[in-house]
Amino acid sequence: MSADEQAELDRRFMAAALALGRRNAGHTWPNPAVGTVIVQQGASGPRVVAHGWTDIGGRPHAEVRALADAGEDAKGATCYVTLEPCAHYGRTGPCSSALVAAGVGRVVSALDDPNPLVFGRGLKRIAAAGIEVTSGVGSAQARRDHAGHIRKMTDNRPHIRLKLAISRDGMIGRRGEGQVRISGPDAWTRTHLLRAETDAVMIGIGTALADDPELTCRLPGLAARSPVRVVLDPSAKLPLESRLVATADLAPLWVVVAPDAPREKIAALRDSGASVLTRLIRPGGRLDLLDVVRGLGDWGLTTLLVEGGARIARGLLEADLIDEAIFYRAPMEVGKNGVPAFDGLDMETVVDPSRFELLHEALVGADQMTHFWRTE
């Protein structure tokens, strides 16, 4: 087989491993969602003998699942893995050691793991056992798929996605009228898919009071994939009769309050099934968004979808904390009493090309979707 033919095979099998890894995206935290494909080269060509992906909750790892399925067929095979196999002991042994013990002949990794407990050690351990190692195949897609893990390891916070539905006149709602449907049904479906593949979704108390949202994934068959719901609520104002509290038994609800919020309100929220986080906001309700998102990272979150409101969106932008932005520009106009999308900032300032690159744009139903990614 020529080098070009091998490179093309590596690209194809890594693409399959990346797709497998995305199956449990949003539900493996605090661990990354990894995919693995094990391939044997036979007389008639390459044959997939096993595959795996990180299980919900982060264990077992993708490599362990795939090796268990492959059994003796793992010997001499090529293992494609979307992130460097781990090299440290946690609740289980290192995946790098498991690959060595299984006798694989080659390991192809998309990305070195930025975790300081792993970085380079996993692949070095495999290479030291005489196993051929190739790294960097499919790295561009792997960096996006593992953006949450990378951000957590490098900046001690989740990867932050901002999603906004914006009217033609630049509004995200109308004051005093509760939830206003701006985007169409196709954008609504995509939003719920985003929720299903993200660790947590966050809003401010203003949005919670104005819209009374549920923030679960309400697509057929995906209710169990609902994310953690996070509400920034310094004074513990979230009503016990809100839809968020009413569904606390269906999807986790974290309410972030100041340490000096009224104790009786904190107790009532906890009694209703919410988890109340009291150490991420400073006394007096002073909100430092960097403190908040780093605190959420300490709780294990690696990806965070922000759906509102305007002040939080502007605050995240000004703190340089937005890593990914997805906007749905709708043809409808809100008009009088509209709430500006970024609390008054114009969109040209928001998507400054020195800070964001346009990753993708498409017509989604009647809405124009633009997807931006932070430039590093």
C-alpha cells in the first residue's frame, strides 16, 4: 500500500471514529467524548473488527469498550482514537496500557491530550512498547469536537457557545411580553439538538422571569439528553412555580446565587430539587462572569450553551469569554419595546473578524444561520 493510500485510509477511519465520539457529546463530562475504531488489515483489505465511544458519565473509555469487543482480533490491528489515550490512573487503568496489553500493531491519534497528566505520555508509552504511532490525523475536526476538554485543560473553564435568535431589527425579545418566538421551527429543532450535545445551558434570572423557559431537550426520544440547566440568580428570585423548578426531577437544575442571598429562598429551592451554588457569585450579588464559568468548570462542566439574555451576552463578549456563536437572523421584526441582542452593541462589533471566523452559514427554514468560531 502506498503512503497516499494509507493516508486516505487513515483519514476515512478517523472520520468514522470522530463521528462515533460525538454520539455522547454533552454527556461524558468531566471526561471528553472520544471515539475509537479498530481495524485489521486482511488479504481482501481493511476490516473494522470493533468500535467504541466514551460512555455516558465518562466511563468506560472508548478504547476500553472497543478492545473488549475486539478480543483477540485486536492483536496486530490499527486503533484509531480521536484523542491521545490516557496515561494516568483514575477510576480505571490507563488506556495506553490497555492498548499495549492488547497487542495492537499501530495507534493513530487525532490530537495530543492537553491534560497535563497525559500530554504526550500516552503516545510515548505506546511507542516505547514497539507499537507504531501516528498523530495529527483529523486534528482540525478533533479540535472542534474536543473544544470543551481543551478549554477546560488550558483555561480552567468550559467552552462557551452563545446561541441567539435575532429579529430583522436586531432584537431578541420584547419587554413585558414574556417569551417571543422569533426563529422558525427548523431553528427551534437545531437549538434542541444543541442542548442535547452540550453539558449545560445557562441563562440569567431576567430571562428566567420574563420567559419562564424549561431549557430541556424536547425532541422525540431525546428527553434523557437534556443538559444541566444553570440560572444566574444572585438574589435567589427564581419562582418555585417556574417551569425550571417544576422539571428539576427531569433534568438537573443549578441555581447560582450570592452567598448572602436569603437563606429561606435557598432552602426552598433545594427542597424543590434544585442544586444551589453559593460560591460563584460574590457577596452583594456582584457578578464576575469569569468567576462563574471557572466555578462551573470546577464542577466538571466542559461545554456551556448560553441562550440569554442580552446583558449576559454582552458581558461574555466584553470579558472575551465567547468561544463559539450561533445566530439565527429571522425575517420578522419585533418593533416597539424590543430588547437589543447585545444590550445595544451592533453586530459588526460583536463578530469582529479579529476575534471570530465565520465557520458556516446557511438558510435554516426562513432564518439565516451564521456560525462563528473564536480565532486563537
